[in-house]
Amino acid sequence: MTAICGCEFPVNGALLTEVFPFEPHEICDEENVASVIWKETPAGEAAAVRCPRNASGLILRRCVLDEEGIAYWTSPTYIKCVSIDYRNIQMMTREHLSKAQRGLIGEGVSEVLQNLVEISQDGTSYSGDLLSTFDVLRNMTEIFRRAYYSPTGGDVQKSYLQFELTVSLPDFSSQSFVQIISNILMEDNRDKWEEAQLVGPNAKDLFRLVEDFIDVIGFRMKDFQDSYQVTENLVLSIQKLPANAAKDISFPMKGWRSVVDWARSAEDKVTVSKSILSTGVSETDDSAVFVVGTVLYRNLGGILSLQ
């Protein structure tokens, strides 16, 4: 058997592709695993088959050489497989973002977020579902960033770019966004995260995603307003404070409502001195504000790496 190595050499002004033969021990034999047939593949290449019927994309499996130069199959990866429900939400979010980028008014953003909350509560079927969810949350943050309507803490049944919501934007978006993050950090998704991190997000990416969301939501909150969200896998606080009224911040704060047991007993405590928040602004200047976001994760270190 021969295979093309992909190497091109110039000869008399033309490019020639060199062909190298593979020895039998450098080829992974055809395998039938779980009703999936993996065809004979040379080392260094990947075989691909269609994802199951409930998903779009391809399952990939590489043929590699061991230390003795013998070819063997690696485990199949489902990074390119995205369940139909997740794919539909991803496509709808991209459509909403496209409209927002063009300054158009759309409807249904709240429903998209709520749908993702519901399907992510049941876990993910493939690592591609996690990558799809990350894409949705990034795009949602950009949609919110481009909005010009700033709801107040008392807004009820008002619209955000004419997206009909039943609560104010900070409350609704925080609840849905944080719940989705909590859902994808469930222990049941641990093996999916191990695979997704081969090409996708790590802990730093998650921190950046949450930070961008806090920035967008925080600056749409009224001064002295706070948003406090408690879920199974993380607790998030967003506070908006005038710079001339800065105060020490402790998190988690004793007496705050609905503090889950793992957060109440967590050794990780955060204290931010008001001196750190000092900007030298005049006490009469009420235009400068701080948005402080604090997040406590239950199990992040055991699921996502920093690299």
C-alpha cells in the first residue's frame, strides 16, 4: 500500500508530490467498533465517519505509531460532533448576532438562552456540544454588548431591543448565563471536557468569558445594585459601586441568601480592600463607577486545566 506524504518539491519549475510506501506494520487495520467500521488507515492520518443520527459532523480517529514504530488506533474523538439541539441553538444565536451587528431588531433571544438552560441540564452527549455552548455564550455576550437599552433594577415586562423579557436584563441574563455555566461544569461532563480541551477552551478561556459577561451586565446595572446568583457549581456576585462610595468587599458574604453548603464551607474567601478601588476621584464626582464581579467555582480545578 502507498500513501501521499503531502511533501512537494520544485523540479524544472513544476511541483512534484513525493509518494512514500507504508510498511504493513505502519498501517492501522480495519476495525469494527460499536457498529462503526474504521477503514484501514496509514499512521499519521485520521479516519472519519459520520456522527450518530442525533448529531451533525464527523467522528475522528487517528492512526499513530508507538515507540517501536507499530501503528495503532487512538480512541475516537467527538470534538466535531454537535447534537442537533445544540446545533440549532448555535445557529439561532449566530443569526441574532448578525442582526445586532447590522443594528437590526430581533426577537427571541431570551427564548434561546432558556432553551440552552434546559437542554444543558441534561448534560452533553459529545465534546462538540461543549464547544458549541461556548460559542453561544460568547455570541450572546456580544449581542448584549451591542444593545443600547439599559434596564433598571425595577424594570418588569420591558423589552431589551424589543426582546420581550419578563424580568430585567441583568436579572434574567445573569440567571440564565450562570445556570448554563453551572450545567456544563457538571461532573457528568468531565470526560467531554478532557476531549474538548484538546482543541477548545480551558480554564483561562472560561474566566475570560465570565469576565466579559460581568462587564456587559454590570455597566447596565444601576449604582448600588447587585446581582447574586447561586447554582450547583458556582456562585457569582456582580456589584456596581460609585467610585466615591467604594467599600471593602467580602465574598462570599455572611448572611447572603441561599448560600449553598459547599460555598459556605469553602476555604476560598475573597476580600477586596476599598483602598485598592481608590482612583483619586473627587467625592463630588459621581460619574465614575466600579463593576466588581466575584465568582466561586465548586469543581473547576478538577475539570479544566489552565494550559
